[in-house]
Amino acid sequence: MSLSARESIKASFRKLLEERPLREITVREIVQDCGVNRNSFYYHFKDIPALLEEIITEYADRIITSQGPAASLADCLETAARFAQENRQAVLHINQSAHRDLFERYLMDVCRQVVQDYAAAVIGRVPVSSEDREILIRFYQCECFGQVMAWLNSGMRYDMARQFRRLCQLAEGMTDMLLRRAMAENA
């Protein structure tokens, strides 16, 4: 079964992005690689940034939908990092490009979704105000995002899963403490 022109363009772009920085990839190279003409590229995509956004959106959606309920903060962090890890070289190239903001926006969305799922399981029916619930979700979302970005900015040079697990060991009990404080203030 052959890929549609749209899927072929995306596959070629992903392949090229694994090989070299985004700024070095042209529409001409993409269409030569996948065997479609330039008009076909522009029929499906306005430009390379539009193609990049679609691919990042698909990655983010796939990770969010494949994520089961997070049992721990470490699960949240690892899920968000998987967004970057699955296509390591491509992500590093995007992270070093002028279109880094696209990746960051979708990474923040992934972090938000996995933390919301974690919060639903952990906070559940704990009587905290909706404002406090949102503050806690945002706190963990930003922690998750920041940890993944620090790892990316290091060039993914350290064992992220090991470090995340250790961070969670060090922070053990923090969520319970925050929830107790929120409940006490709402009582």
C-alpha cells in the first residue's frame, strides 16, 4: 500500500529532519525525496512551518491518546519526555531552530494533559477549591515542561528517566502536603 502524497511529504520531511537542521531543509529536497511535485507540496501545506506544525501536532496527539492514567509524577515527566525522545535528532534540530516555539507550545500542551490526568487520579474528590486545583495543575505542568526543556537544552545527554525518578523520590509527600494545605484553607 502506497502512502498518499500528504503522508509521503510528511515522511520525507521527518526523515530529512533526522538528518540535518531544519534551516537546511527546502521544499525542493522534500519533494525530490518523496517523488511528488512542488505543486503537490503547496496543495497540502502552505510552507515548511505549516508542515512542521502538523507533524508536531500529530506527535503530541498520539502521545496524549496513548497515555494511560499517570500513577505518579514520574510517569507524567516520562510521558512528556517521550514526546521529545521518540525522534531525538529531529527534536534537537527543531529545538535549535527559529520554530522552537511550535515545539514548546505542543510540549506544554502534552505536559498539561498528562498532569491533568494525574491530578484527576491523585486529587480526585479531595475538597480543594477550583482555584487551588488549577494552581497545582499549573505548578506540575510547568515543572514537567521545565524538566523536559532542561534535558533538551543539555542535548539529551543524561538519563532523563533515572533523574525524573530520583526527583520524585526527593519530592515524595509534596503533593500530599500541598493538598493538606489547600484543604485546611478551604475548611
